[in-house]
Amino acid sequence: MEDLDYEDYLKFIYDEEKTMTEPKIEYESKIDKFILDSPEGERYYFRDYEGAEDFWMLNFKEDVSLDA
């Protein structure tokens, strides 16, 4: 991702067109990796399913709340 200031980052993570309701994680046996397809069209590779799922939850999950 290109350099963004904090306001641009918040707009990016809360943009409904770029969020996912369910992660699309597939295992590719030829490379022994799990692949996460992101909403912006990029692919991310992980050694385990949990790593891919955690990354998805931190970056693309819809119901992120900063009020804790």
C-alpha cells in the first residue's frame, strides 16, 4: 500500500467496497502455502490458516470497532 496519512487509512479500512464478510483463504499444495485474496485484488501468502485468518481479521473484517 502506498504512503497514506491516518485519515486516508481510516477511509480505506472503513470503505465498504473494500471490506470482506468472509475470508477467501485457499491452500495451494504445490507451494505449501495458504493464499488470501484481498478485496483490492492482491494475494497474500501464509504458512498456516490461522495466520491468514488473523491478517484478514485485522485488515479486512467489516465489524471493526475502535471504541473499546
